[in-house]
Amino acid sequence: MAKKALKYDIANLTNDTNYPGYIRNAGYLEGLAHMFDYINNGNTVNNEILVYITDEMTRKGAINLRYNDDV
């Protein structure tokens, strides 16, 4: 079984990737994406947690959430 990974883009309105707020937000989103992948690829999947994670990512600025099978 191939593992799936959640991919996303970050809305960056200022185009400044060195801004501390952007760096902190990018790290937060990456952590949420890793938690999503770990839960989704595990033996027991809790859909309520996955929905919460994707909602939180969207709220924090993640756009174009999608799955990639090439992990």
C-alpha cells in the first residue's frame, strides 16, 4: 500500500518568506501536515481528527490541499 501525503500551498500576500510570522506559520502548517499524514497512513483512521486538522490548516492560510501518492 502506497502512503499518501497531504500537500498544500501557503497564501503569501507579502511575498516575503523571511518575515518571522510567515516562517512560524509555515512551520505550524508543516507540523499539522505531518500529523495528518501519520494518522491517515496508520492502521486506525479517525476522520474527525483529520477534518479538524484540515480545517485548522485552512484557517491558518493553507490553500489547494491535495493528496500525493508518490511518497
